[in-house]
Amino acid sequence: MKYKIVIIASIFLLASIHVSGQKEPLKVGVAGLSHGHVHWIFNSESRGDIEIVGIAEPNRELALRYSKQHGYPMSLVYNSLEELIDATQPEAVTAFGTIYDHLKVVEACAPKGIHVMVEKPLAVNFAHAKKMEALAIKHKIHLLTNYETTWYPTNHKAYEILKKEKAIGDVRKVVVRDGHKGPKKIGVNSEFFEWLTDPVLNGGGAITDFGCYGVNLLTWIMDGKKPNSVTAITQQQQPENNPKVDDEAIIILNYDNSNAIIQASWNWPIGRKDMEIYGLTGAIYADNKMDLRLRLSEGYDGYKEEFIKLDNRKPPFDDPFAFFAAVVKNEIRLEPYDLSSLENNMIVMEILDAAVRSSQSKKTIEIKN
């Protein structure tokens, strides 16, 4: 009999150790539901890295619609972020409202020591970004920015080939292309479309919505070095769909020994997020999330080409919310110019600000390094 007791006690002890050894999910509040990327966090929650403890959304019809789609109870929904924070005491908040509201989210969270992740770009303009940065530093919170392309294995492989393997020599030109047919044509919901095409709430059209991707990648590739100048042009090719904002933008960044061309558009016939990096001896093509090509120069126009098919990155580097949880729990240390970092995204906002001013003035804008 005593042997049975010992065995049962041992099993109970092992089970207790197993349970206590499991990581507690990060308690997260969701600020807003009007951003079309919000479905990402609901689909990610089942991984176990985060627990959504509350949702701040005054639009009850929208909240109810998504509750039916994702299965959360309406008891999780609060009319304001302040009510959510008081009721649930989240460790972190993710912002899925307008870009203009990012500052308000940080103003509500930072003094309470609540970490924040916003959807790209960091802020609606550089002035808002500087206020957000000051709050994050003062209250010692993490303030991350989420881009879809941060989680692309091809971008990280391209960085490795360029920076670590040095397979194509020093970088001389980078071309980044991002966008789709346009919000109206791809059928974004009305709540998203309403502010995405508003120059105040979004800070612009395609120049901010898709220009930020390329600037974020360039800041990473250049180790945080700013360009010497920014030149940008914008167009409105779909005035019937985007009457208040640009839908076509080209941004040129001039560095000491290289340049970059960012093509941000709501007029592509086929949606795309790709990057080309040209060095002294070859080129890297990150064609999409999983497919990469490496070309090494041979003679005048010949080359040796390698095709690389990649798998998803390993957790938590494959998901923004798993990554956010790991950063907050000090399991990952953010490098200064990491794609998600505040340092990187402050430079992104400075460059985007210059790009908008350049397109409006039709002049090249100098950047102080």
C-alpha cells in the first residue's frame, strides 16, 4: 500500500512541476478593432503565447460581428481603453485602431507601465512619434511596431547573405515594392476603409500605408544610418476610390555609397511585398515570403543563380505576438535597429515625414545624420 502512495505522490509532484514550468501567457488588451490586421491577433491567441483579457471598441456592431467570427464573448468588450485597463490590468496592449490613435494608446498605457505594440507605421506623423518615444522612455515600456514583412523568412535570409556571408559585396542599390490593387478594389471592410483613406487619421495614402515597409527594411539593412536626402513623388490614379489621399508613391533615398527606391502603390495589378538588393558582385531577390534567389555575377551579363525555398522562422520569430510576449518577458533582447524596435521606427517616421514634405513641395529634402 505504501508503494502505491509513493507512486501516486510522485506522479502528483511531477505533474505539479510540469504545470508550474509552463509559461504563463502575456495578458494583452486589444485597443480597437477597425484595423483589418486585427484578425491576426485572434488567430494567434491559440498558440498560447498571449491571452486576450479585454477589447476596447465603442462600435458594438463591429465588436459583435467579430465576436461571432472569432468566438470571444461580448463581456470582453469595453467602450474605452481606460475602462479596459481599469477592469483587466493588462501587461501589454496592441493597437488596432487608426494610426492617429496610436499616440492616445501610448498616453493611456505608458504611465501605467503597460507595454505597447502598434501596427505599422509607428505614428501618423513624426511629431506624434516623438511624443510616443518620450513617453516610452520616461515610463520604461517597450514600444514595438509590427510589419507583416518582419516575419518573412526571405528578408532575414537576404540580410544574412548580405551582412554575414557578404556574398554579394557592399550594397549599392535596394529596390522595395509593396502594395496591392487598392483598399476599395480588394474589398477592405467599411470601418477600415473609412480611416485608411483619410489624410488625418492615416497620415496619407499609399505613401504611408506601404512606403513604411521599405523604409523599415532599409533602416535595418543600413544599421540605422539615415539617408542623406529623401525625394518623393505621389500620384492619384484612382480619384474615384481615393479622393482625399495619394495612391501611388515613389521614394528615393540617397546614402553615401548607395541608394534605394521604394515603390509604394495601391495600383499594382497583383499584390506584392518584395525586395531586391544589389551589391558589387551579385544580387539578392526576396520575391515573396518564402522564395529567394541569389545571383552571382559572371562576366558582362552572365550569372550563377541559386533558388532557395525557405520554411517559416522558428518560434517566437514567426509571429508578432509571440515575439512581443518574449520581449516583454525579457526572453529576447531587442537590438537597436531591429525591425520592430523603437529606434528603427523613429527613423522610419523621420524619413516618411521628409517623403511627404518632398512630394508636396516637389523638392529633395536633406536629412541630418
